[in-house]
Amino acid sequence: MPIVNGSGETSNRHQLNKGVWTDTGAPADAPFNVIGKRMPLKDAFRKVTGEGVYADDMKFPGMLHCRILHATKPHAKIISIDTSKALALPGVRAVVTGDDAENRFGVLPVSQDELAMAREKVIYNGEPVAAVAADTEEIAAEAIWLIDVQYEPLEEFLRPRSSLKDVEPGLQLHEKVDKKHPKTNIHKAVDQEFGDVEAAFKAAASTPNAEFKFDGISHGFTEPHSVVAHWDADDRLQLYTPQQVPHYTHRALAKVLNLPMHQIQVIRTMVGGGFGGKSDPFQHEMIVALLSMRTRRPVKVTMDREETFLTGRGRHPTESKVAMAFDKEGKLLALDSDVIIDGGAYGSFGVVSAYYNGVLSNGPYRIPAFRYHGKRVYSNRIPSGAMRGHGSVNPRYCTETLVDMAAVELGIDPCELRLRNFLESNTLTPFHKFRITSNGIREGLAEAMKRSDWKNKYGKLPYGHGIGVGCAWYISGSALPIHWNKLPQSTVHLKIDMDGGITVHSLAADIGQGSDTMLAQCVAEVLGVNMDRIHVKSTTTDTAPIDLGSYSSRVTFMAGNAARAAAEEIRHRLTDAAARLTGQRGEYFDFVEEELVCRSKPDVRVGFMEALHEAQADIGALIASGSYQSPPLGSTFKGSNAGLSPSYSFSAFIAEVKVDPETGFVQPLKVWAAHDCGKALNPLSVEGQIEGSVHMGLGQALTEQLRYRNGQLLNSNLLDYKIPTPFDSPEIEAIIVESHDPEGPFGAKECGEGALAPVIPAIGNAIYDAVGVRMFEVPMTPDRILKAIEKKQREEAK
Amino acid sequence: MSKHLLNLKVNGRDIEVAVESYHTLAQVLRNELNLTGTKVGCDMGTCGCCTVHIDGKAKLSCLTLALECQGAQVRTIEGLNENSMHPLQRAFAECGGSQCGYCTPGFIMKSCELLEKNPDPTRDEIKAALAGNLCRCTGFMKIYDAVESAARGMRSDAPARTPVKAGD
């Protein structure tokens, strides 16, 4: 299997799966045109020059500025809201409250539990309560403090366990809760059991088990939330928003505003980082829309950093009790986990989170017996949601730690024990029938072991210096869309006119991960043309066909396939035109370097432009549409759809750390990060995704945590919420493993999320190798590590 | 509230602008002068997105009151791109040093100050210079690559690479 080294050169060009390129007969070993090349992002020059336009950079004639008033109580009845003083302030044009929008919304059709602004009660400290549009930001900021809100406090649910109990209906945060627990604040409970778990534990030689605790974390994107709405003179709403999923915002706006979808245009601005934190439809999007409809003026809101933290949707705080069973050869027999995840105030993606926390533990190892009890609860804390590696990251820390504990107990090298349990390629998982196609995890782990000199380091480094391993897998897009309908998950349109420019229309959101570049590469590859012919328009719902957007690591796989399909339709027409021009009917033409070359007579060739103009005869611009829909997959039991994907990525990471036993401070030295992404369409971007994932995982591992007191977020700024700086960050060696997926575009799978989860256990296991303590609380802060070291010393002294 | 007249040079141009005493340089650059390449990520000096040069020194424009810049020479990301792209801008694009791009102008301005003082920095010197800038996308590796690549290019005055074409 090819391993791409640091310079991005593929050391083995052999293609494992024939026919991955096009269905028109290109040989499997054909050299790629632009696929696999290190490509700067198509919008990079706009970003490095400051030309790129983000939402807060936008200005419109007559634009008003909005500020939002947030709740100051975690759980309270709203007795009254008096906006009269705010409205009387000169320069204030409109004030809105929850009474102005009664329709509930939410990203999942099953959890429509958000309001544009709170009505009757507030359910977290920070929830939007009212908003002002004024001539200047200063006036708006002054006005919101003139709004008088009277609260009557209610019992607060600030610990996830307190949400499990039965309460009076008035104390339920939402009307709709889990059907099996109708009087509680449990949002969604998932219970699954397959195989004989009890028997497996009885027969086991090693049964590592532990209780784990994870603090909540935030996406920490650098661009604060910012949106502009304009209810224009044609009675249409134009919403400019840095959205990962413009389509879901489009749907939610229509519902909240009681408008047909076509009366709304959502325009994605440049997105200054998302990581899942810009994938829900948001209250502030609804609020500026309401204010613009009221004033008929453009209205902008730009949140400060504290408000951005309070908007939330980060990784769920989690409490897990997990046990695994192994036989004496280290063969995995069973996994049993009981998990409570704190959803905070809203549903968000939480039903999915409740499933993912369990079912995504069915890889990268074969689990012959599986039990999972998961509860996602509502609480009076900031809403949790989807964050990079959604639902898979915290449970992955648990299982990878327990696998390591078993390895130590059984006297087997932790890497060797993992190699004994990996899923194979081209297989199904036992119960959920997750379909594994290509799988490069063995090659990845072997390469990471080799490069890190694992065999000479593991267990052999001096006290305070250690090395650890962590493995993971992740979906390449959810096979089942959130909205159950017959529409494809991705559609891409192409338009080519006589100027020779190729316009790609898509609603896949480029959020900095480089999806525009990926779409351009897929099209350029099929048509054998230069990248600078391709112009990607992926911002605007009026012109772009629906795509379900940038989450669940779906874009390369799904939108990439749709782009390829559209380009192939154009290719057929250009082939016909070339055949007409040359009299070579029925011959195969290769598309190489802007020429169409007759395969059987290589001297017969037609320039791309000549073929294009011939193909355009009588019809004008060439237009094509391509789409992608997942094949039918999975099992038939209720809830079996969660975790299904047309393909899965795999990763194997090794981390080396130093731990100061006097202070508990961890210095990560190096991370070897092997990630199987199928074919690396753009190795520069793939490395960037892996390195970024390592950095973000490292933050969760060591320093990042959302801290609360009485329901108030204490560290809602980038000084106290500690994202690793250059000094905290290790050297990262991204190792691209190319396994060539049979269904991914040109063999590609995901690389943006799966590479996060293995970092945290690799660090945790390295800490164990360094100082002999197991960390069951994440982040592994110096005080926690010190406490663990002291506990161990006390126990040893006894 | 009365406005004050502020005179300064921005990217080589003489500017006269009326500002409130509480306006920051970042606000004046973005809102009054339409130089929106300077980004505001935290507005409290913790992320480095708003870094500009004031009299040749990299400073946080969100923590600098506009009126402190009376008579000063200010250079922003737009000022690096007057006639042709600065080698750092090119290198950040080509080395993958910019993903979402929001922190990029700040990183480039800070790196530019470094290379003007130290044309051949070690990786540790680059890290030290950039320690006050936050990037959430890249894990910093490709940013270091970009600074090193630009430094090499500026030392040798090597012609800039051109974007990848078909068949390269």
C-alpha cells in the first residue's frame, strides 16, 4: 500500500483498485493529471492578501448594527421584558424579543427545540433574550442594557446526572424528551446489546475497566460569529453567513420566518474556521433576519468572543463507565459502555451524538460482543453539538486507554495487541453491518512504529519520558441524510461556454479545508485541463444545487463524486465532438494537457477549445449535472442507520512526551500521525487536515476545558480557554496512507476529522509510559497528573 | 461625544480621519478606511489576528487606540501587496500556511517583522516570534514552512513559483 512521505511523493504508484479513475476505460495505472498533486487552495491568494470577504467585512448602504441581550440566569421564568427605554434611545430602529418569532427550529427534524429568542423561560446563561438594531454598534450596545428583564429563578440542572431524575413538567427544559423517560430531562437514550457480553467477560483473561470524565470543549475558530441579513426591496431575504451548511440554515429560516424557501437566498461568506461550530442553523441568523424584515434595512451582527463561546455547540462533556474483555492472546471479546453526555440547553445534533458515542466504537477493532447504554441529557449549560470527530472522540479515549491497560496486563506490546484486533479490508462489522471497504490501518501503524522507533522506545525510555499509541476510524459522510427524502446528498452543476471557463456550482461549503479546490481538481482531472480554467461558485443558494454541506466529513466523498459525475457527462460530449471533427467515430479519446488524444492513433488530437466549440454547435453553453447518493447499507434494527457511511478512514498515531513529575506538566515532543484517507487528492491539504487535527486533539488532551460556576461559563475568552500555542505544539509528522477506496472519487476518503481522536489516547498512553499513571479525566492538566502521581506514590508506599 | 482629527500614514498614503477617542486602530482601519484585511478575532489581545505594523513594529491594532497613532506610519496586510505580492504572502498560499485564512494576515504581518529583523531565522526563533498568534486550522507546521520558504526566497531573491498546471 502506498505511503506518501513528507514531501508528498507517492513511494508506490500502484493502484489497488482498478477503474477508480473513470468509468470510460482509463487504465488503472494511468498517471493522474492534477489529482495527487500538492495544490495551493484556490482561494489562498485572496486570504493572504486580505482580499477575502468574511461576514464582518461586509458593508451595505443604510446598514444597521445589531447587539443581542443574553440571559443572565441558567434556568428562570421570564416574568417580564420591558423594551420601552431601549426603543426610546435615539438611533435605535427596532427591538425584537421571543414574542416576534414563535416557530421552533433546530438542525435535526426530530429536535426542533430552539427559538430565535427565549419565550417564557430561559434555559441557559447566555441564551438570547432580545436584540436591538441601531444606527451604530455603540448605540445598539447601549440599548440592550436599557432592556429590563425580570426573572424568577427555577431549579437548575447543572450536572448531567441531575437531568436523569423525574421532575415536574414545569422543570423539564423541553416538551419533547426521550420516550422511555418521559418525566426526565433525558433528550435521547440509546440501548444496544449484541452478542453474549456476560459470557465474554466471564471467559476473559483481562477485563480492564474504568470511569472516565471529559470536560466540554469549544471549537475555538478564530472568526467570531457574524451575519448580515437584508430584506430587500423585492421582498426577498438575503442572508450572508459563514455557514458550514447553508442548506439547513435555509430550511430553518423559512420555518421561523414563515416564508417559502425560494423567497430566501442564503449566501455563504468566507468561513473563518468551523470545525462543526458553524453547522447548526443559529439564533443570531434568525434575529438579524427578523430585524431586517422589521426595518427593511440591512442588519449586521458580529459577536464578541464571549458571545461566540456562549453560542456553543462544542464537544459534549461526558461521563463514561467502560469495560472491555480480552482473552489471553489479547483477542478482543467484548465492549461494554455506559455513557452520559451533557447536551446543554438544546437538541442540536444530539440524537446523532447519543448514537455515535456508542456505535462508533465498533471499529477499528472487531468487537464480537457489544453493549452500550447512552444517555444524552438536557442541562442548563451552553448547548453542546457537533465538533470535529463528532461523537467518536471521547469514547475513543476510553477504549484506547483500556486496550493499553489490557496490553500491559497481558504482557503484549500495545501495538501488537492492536494489530491482532483490527478489522480487515472488505468486511462488515458483526452487528451494525458497517461496510469496511479499503482499510490501511495495519500499514499505517507499521509505518508510525517504524518512523517513531517504537520498538526501541516503548517501555525503555527513562522515567518522565514516554511513548504511546492510539488508533481510530471515522465515517466519510453519513450515509443517511438528516432529512429523509429522495434527493441526492450532493449535486454539482457544470457550465462551460465558448470562453473555455468551467464554472462549478455546488453548495458544499469551503470552510478553509479546501473543498473548492477539491471540486476543481475532480473536474480538471476528468477533463484534462488546467486548474485555472475552473471557477468554483459554492456560496449561493439561488445558483447552487443543494449539497448537505460541510460536516460529517462528507464533502470529498460525496460532492467529489458528484463533481466527477458531472465532468464525465461533459467528457462524453467532448469525446463525441472530437470524434466528429477527426472522423474517428467510436474511438476512445484520452484527455491530457488540454488536448483530446485518440488512443489508437495518438497523432490524431484535438485541442480542448476546438472540441468545446464543436460540442457547443447549435446548443450553446454545455451544462451538466452530477449527483451522489449513498448505496443502501447496514442492518435492519431500529437505530441501525447511525454510523453508516459509504466508507471509513483509519488512523494510527504514536506520540512521544515528556512529563515533569514535579509539576505534572506535559511537553508533547512529537506525533507520528498515519492516516488512511484513500487516495490523497491534494497531499498538501491532507497534511494540513492531519496536522490541524493533531493540534486540536492536543488541546483537548492537555489544556482545553470549558469551566463553569453556577452555570456561568468562566473562561469564555482565548486567554483562559487555552488553545495550544506554537510553544505547546509538538512536531507533527503526517503520514498519508493511500488505500484507494473503490467508491470514493479517484479512491479518496475523509481526512478532516478522523485524525483527531487518536491523538488524545496516544498522549494519555505516553503519559502512562512516562510516569506510570493512567489518566481518566480529560484534559490531562498538570494538577490532575500531579494528583495521580501522588496517589500512585502513596499507594506504593503502603 | 466629540470626534478628534487623526493624521497618520497608512500603507504610504496620508490619511486624515475623524475618530472617537475610544476607537481602536483596528476599528478605524476596518470601518473608516475599509482596510478589512486586518481581522479582529478576540478584541482583547489574545489571538494576534489584528496584527499590523506601527512605525515598523508589529502591534495589536485591537489594543491600540487610534489616537495613539497620531503621526505614525501604519502598514497593514494590504500594504504588503502594493505592486506585487510579498514573498510571505505567496509562501503562505503555496505552502498551505493558510486554511480558513482568518488568522493569516496577522501571522504574515508578524512574520514580516521577524524577517525584516532576522532574514534567516531558526525554527525556534520563528516559534518565538509567532507565539502570540493563534491558528486553529494548521497546527502551525505549514506556517513555519511558509516563513522558512519566504525567508529562503527573500535571501536568494529566487523567482516565485507558479501555480501548478496540468501535466506538471
